[in-house]
Amino acid sequence: MTDAPSDPPTELPPGHRSGFVAICGRPNVGKSTLLNAILGEPLAVATPHPQTTREKLLGVWTEHAFQAVLVDTPGIHRARSALNQYMVGQALAGARDVDLVLLLVETPLVRSAEDAHAWQPGEVALEALSLLAELQRPIALVMTKIDRLRDRDLMIPILQTMSEAHPFEGIVPTAAATGEGLEQLRSLVSDRLPQGPRYFDGESLSDRPMRWHAAELIRAELFEHLREEVPYSCAVVVTAYNEGSRVDRISATIFVERPSQKGLVIGKGGRMIKKLREGSQMRIANLTGRVSEVHLNIDIAKNWTRDPSKLETLGYREEKDS
């Protein structure tokens, strides 16, 4: 799961547990938001838009008695383009060899007991469950966004319905925004990890370099400010990341598919590219705790989302089995 884990500490408490835990589900159910809430850092890009996450990311959850390497994955959906097929492949690859899969399902916005008893999970959610079950890994159910329900008793028939869909290792209702259920989730994860050493030192939060995180945070700004299909047609490649004594200087290129999209990213009088640059600087600084200076260029990679060879050129490469 990782090429170069850090040296483990020499002393660990008796019975220390460690392992890999995949966070999976359909798009926009709160996977990245949950990862960020657990780690207490804005590590993964989380937006209200579906299919924001394109690649799996390891987030390192270290406590005294255990270390869980959390695999944040793209949403499992019905993929058509080469990019979407890559994303679903990343999700399933991220869950293939883990010790536990957390299947996230969004709490339905039901308003009465009758609605709660009649509710059924959607086809995409069930398809995601079926694909994950084929991997034959233990699966626990995490219901997200339960703060949407004023009457928590309405969760009872919903959880009963979900429990009939699969023999889950456990079921935990959560609300990442308020922290509700996170302690129960901690207990479930730690109890189901095998005994073992740490894969990363206690200070590590991710397996990805800051260059990768910078590209993701710039993409988050595209989703924040641009509408409709434009952010989905954008890829970001960081061409330089230099840590200075006072300021980190980052250069990146935003690739779009069509000339008309290039104009939208630049904006009238360069106003949009200025917003993107300033927002990216704030996001990167919030993650690193250092001042950042971002320089953005725009280029065109025609139809890159549908061309597997161009996906690789822009950094979306399938991992090879060793």
C-alpha cells in the first residue's frame, strides 16, 4: 500500500493495532469530509460537488493504541469516460487489500416514520456494495450526515433496512460536521485492526507529497468558483514547488479541454484566475501553516478526460501490480 513507510517507533504499547481501512461509497456521501474530520486537518479536497475526488489518498490516523491508514477513495459510480473509469478503478483498488472497508451511505432526508420504513437504498449505493462485497473484505456501514434528521428515532428503520442488505461488521451513524459518532467509529476501527507495528511515524498525515496536495487544493478552487462542467474538464499539474525560508512558491498549470473553457478560467480582465490564485494560496497555507505564493498558467489538452494516454500524461496513471 505504500512504497516507503517511515521507521516505526521503538516502543509501542502492548497489543498495539495497525492496518489499512478504505473509505468507500458513491459520490458525494462525505468520504473526504469524514477523513478530514477524523484527522483534524483539511487533507482531502471536500466540496459539495460529486466526483471531486479522482485518486485514492492515504490519511494516517495515529493514536496511542493504534494506527489506521485510511484510504480515501473516489466515489463508485457508473463510469463512462476514461477519467471516470480510472476513478472507479482507484476506488476498488483502494479497497482490495485492506483490513476493513467503511461503506459510507448518506442518511436519507425522511420526515416521518412512514417515510423511514418505506425508504430503500438507491441502485448506485447497492451496486457499490455489491462491487465491494466481491473483494471479500470485512465491511462496516457508516451512515453520514445524520444531523439532517431532527428526530433520530427515524434512523432505526433505516438502519434495519441497511442491515438486511449485507452482514456488516458494524453500523455507525455519524455527522462529520458536529463530530457525532466519531468516537464510536474510532472504537469500531481500532477493535477490528490486527495487532501490529506502525506503518508511519506519529507525525505523518499522508503518503502524498505536498506537490500533489497543492494540485488538489487548486482543483478545489476550480470547483468553488466555476460552474457546470468546467471544473470536471480541468486537470492541475504542479510544475514547481519550492520551500523558501519564508514563503513557499508554487507554479502550476491548469489544463482544460476546449479554448472556450480557457477563457472562463481566466475570466474577464483576468479576474477569475486572480480569484483562483488567491484562494489556492489560502488553502495551501491552511494545510502547511506557511505562507504560499501560487503562479497559475492555463493550457489546453483536447478531450483529455476521454483519452487514456492523455490521462497518464496529466498524472492519472494506473498502479502496476508488483
